[in-house]
Amino acid sequence: MMRPGVFSALAGVAVLAAACGGGPGPDQPPAVTPQTVDAPQAKPEKPRITTAQLLGQSAGWLEAKLGAPAFVRHDQHAHMWQYKNRECVLNVFLYEDDVAAHPRVAHFDARGPGGTNADRGACLAALQD
């Protein structure tokens, strides 16, 4: 028969040996479950404006859609706003109407890097990229 002190010592050694053993066996799942990380959501695209939408718009609308122009020229009742990037230059002409004197887009043209005529729709699209 074993003495109570020896039994307690052997039981303690057995507990320590079990605690020092390796991790879970190959059939057991890991203690920590990996978490999936959601990819950052892309910013929603701003709706693109077309050449048909540009005519007749106010200066405030134009600036809200395309931002501040790179160059502005003011004449008596006309304003020219110029937007540009590497691909083209868009000249937008705003004229004040007689009633409220709020300038509105009456005409616009596009130029390529060399100053030649360019497609207005393609230039407008390039400025929105």
C-alpha cells in the first residue's frame, strides 16, 4: 500500500507532465480560430457628368461636379473657366443672363496637349477620373 504523501507527490508529477505536453493533436482544431478581415470598402463612385448635362448649368453646379478650375478669366458678362490635366484642357464659357445675372454654361470646348481640337466628351470624362 502507498503512503498518502507519496500518492500526492505522484499525482502532482502526473498533472505537471500533462500540462507540459505538446499542443493539441493533429485531429484537434487549434485553440484560436482565425478571423477574416473585411477588405476596406471602395468609395462609391460619383456619377459622371456628360456633355449634354453641362450646358445651361450654374457656376456652383459646375464647381461641385468638377472642382475649382485651374484658371478663371472674367470679362464684362462672361467668364471662362479652364480645367486641365495631362490629356486635355477643357474651356467652359459661362455667360450671365439678363434676369438674375447668374452665370450659366453656354459653351465649352476641348483642346489636346498641343492646342489642337479634342473630343469634348472624352476630355470631360478624363477630367473626372
